[in-house]
Amino acid sequence: MNDADPPRTTGRSSRQRSPATVLEKLVLFQFATLIVFTSWAFGGQAPWVRQVIAVWGTVGVLLFIAACWLHPRTSAGRVHPAGRWLWPLVGYDLLVVAGCFNPSFKSVLIAGEPSLVLGSPHAWLPSSARPLLALRELWHFNVIVLSCFNLALVLRDRRRIRTVLFVLAVNAVVLAVFGTFQKLTGARQLWFGLVPTPNFKFFSTFIYPNHWGAFTLLNTAVCIGLLYHFLRRGGQRDFWHSPVPLGAVGTLLLAATIPLCGSRSSTALTALLLLGAFGHFLLRLIRRRRELRESPALPVAGMILAATLALGGIGYLARDVIVQRARLTEEQVAHAAREDTLNSRLTLYRDTWRMAAEKPWFGWGLQSYPHVFRIFNTQRTVETWWWIPFYASAHSDWLQSLAETGFIGTGLLVLLGLLPLRAVRWRQVESILPRYLLAGDALLLLYAWLEFPFANPAVLMTFCATFYCAIRYLLLDFEERRTEPH
């Protein structure tokens, strides 16, 4: 069925739905509680929150082991799905763990204070600047990935996958409403002034506005995908008695918070996503009206008017933030022209690339960036030429990954995403919902060249969940169509 086809009269497939197993219920509960807790607890940025994620995420690892043990084998000798898709994760883990046995820095006392100095590691082996921090971060990464991979491994029905997506969307919209009220009331601290924050540009429960922007970008793609699903499914008396109008309002409330939080890059990417979805909807509407031999002019004009009013409302709501960010952008451009030098961000990227080029194969080790980059940092503060500014991240997840785990480690992470994509028969794909999920993921990967969204646990969790839900949805869609009687 393509976009020109009439809406389906029912959401039920020709196959009889089986009741959810205990394992499916446990996976759904564990993931839902993990993402809701993480997103409301400062996006996972507080140290105590990361400890809770590590503990509760371990339950997801245990569920993954149980799912692998109970997974049916369809044919003798066939490789287990976890083996086909997750071997790059195993290779990445081995690389990081091997580096922990080859520390590149050692702790010494300088003027009575403990300091890190460059040691003499084996140059041809993986190394690590801070082995304990690397292992902690590696476990944190694994529990998130495996908790989300369970969604692709265990869920056997597209309706249950939509349940996961519905949880993501509702949670994000509630967070958006919470953040909007917090912003409009002029709260200077998190949770309406109850919790101190190190960044006054926070939004909702997220400390860093660009992390909220990345989180919202992914969830906007989820909302759009669900809207298209309910729009195509049909089964209601008419459009206004379907979930689509309420869902559209929620999507606009969510998207409106990106310019409100002041994230310029996320605003541009979300606008691109919404523009593409709006164009897709107009083409679908025009095609459908022509099939019915009716003029598309009136409904198209109505949709354009509604979109214009929505855009105007968003602009009015975020007018102060937009003016402030526009003024800041103008000042930054003027400063760069006046100084006739590269701005600090481009210098940061250049120095990070120098760090990566020093150890191109295995990198300096996971979580090594804040400690090693000081050697390569060429920036100095305006006040004092000898004071070196500190960078905890490279503001580019791709460059930081190259610096920390090299081309081999980064390549393994890329394969972790490419292998499931290769399992999909793209020429036979019909579902629109997973397409929007993957579009949101692709935009976030693009955004990761300019910022560090994956440093936020809630963003990483949402990315992995939407990716594996999309893959599983596509495979289930193909299996159900293949077994339908012709």
C-alpha cells in the first residue's frame, strides 16, 4: 500500500495477535521506566542519576541474556540475531578493555598535588588515559544499548513497538509542557527554582539546551511517524474523531520548545524535518483528492494557513529568545570578522583532529578527552596568554570518538548501526512510521558533527530505542506481508 491508497479500515493484521509474553512485558517495563526516569532526572547528567542508570540498566542486560537463551532458532546452524548485529559491540568492548591494561598516563605528585603525566605505553596497542573512567563509561554505554536492543530482539508485534513509541512521545510532550511553563514563569533554576543548575540556559529538566534540542528532534520524528500511522490506518468516523488532531497539537507543542530553549542548530534541523513532513503530507493530500476527482486547492490552502498560524504562534512564544540568539549570532560573526581569525569552535575542532591524528588506529582511550586534550589545546584566554581553557568535550561526537577510540573503534560503532540496516529489504518497504524514525536518527548523526548530543544519556537512549524500533518494525512488516494469503 502506498500513499495513494485509501486508509485501512482496521489496524489489525491478518494474523492473530498473540498475547504478550512475560519477557516482553518485562522488557517494556524496564525500558519505559529507564527512559522516563532518565529524561526527568536532568537527562541523566547528574552523577547519581548515572549510577541509577547503570544499576537499572543492568536489569536490561539480564533480560538480554534471557532473550538470547529463549530466542527460537528458525533453522539449524543459523546465526543468532544478537550475533549477527552485535559483534561490533563486542569488538568495541574488547578494544576499550584492552586499552585499560595499557595505561598511557600515570599519577604523580607535583607540589603536593596528584597530577596526571604522560607515561610510556606500548605504542602499537590500544591504551587508556583513565582506565577506571573508561570501564565505567563502557558499562554505561552497554546497558543503554542492550536495554534498547531488547526492543528489537523480544517484541513480536508492531502494536507493542508503537506502544514504546507512544511512551516516548507522551513523555517528551509532558516534558515540553513542563519546560514551557518553567520558561514563561521566569524560573532561574531547575524544577521552578528548586534545584540549582550550572547552566542558566537550561530547559525543562535538561541542563544543556542543545541536549534538549537533540532530544526533541528525535521525539518530534516519533510524533510525526505516529501521526502518519493513525492517518493511514483509518477506522474512525472521520478525521476529527481520530487521534491525529490531538497528536498534531502535541507535536507542535514539542517542536515549539526548540526555538524557545535557544538551540539554533536543533531549530534548523527540526524545521527541516517538519518542512519535509509537511511537504509529504501535502503531496499525499493532493494525490488522494485527485483520485477522488476533487479539487485539492481548498484543503491545501487550509493546511498552508494552519501551518502559517502555527509558525506565527511559535515565533511569538519564543520571540525574546529568538531576538537574543540572533543578536548573539550577529556579535559572533562581527567578532570573527574583526579578529580575522578562526573562531574558538573551529580551533577546537582543529586541535581535536590533531589529537586524533596522533593515535589514529585506537585513539587515546574512552573518556580520555578531558585529560589528554590539554596537550593539544592551542587556545588561550583573552585575559592571560598562559591560561589554557578547559574542554570536557570536543563539541563534536564524531571527532571525539576518533580521538578517544580511533578509526577502528569509531568504525565498529558505525558497523553497529549498518548491520541491522542491511537486514532490511528496502525495495519492499511500505511502512512510513519507521522511515520517520530513521530520518530523525540521521539528522541527529548529522548534528553530532557540530555538537555532542550523545553525551546525554536520555538522547543516546532515545536514539538507540528509535533505531531498533524502526528496524524491528520494518522486519515485522515484511514478515506479516509475506505470510498474508494472496
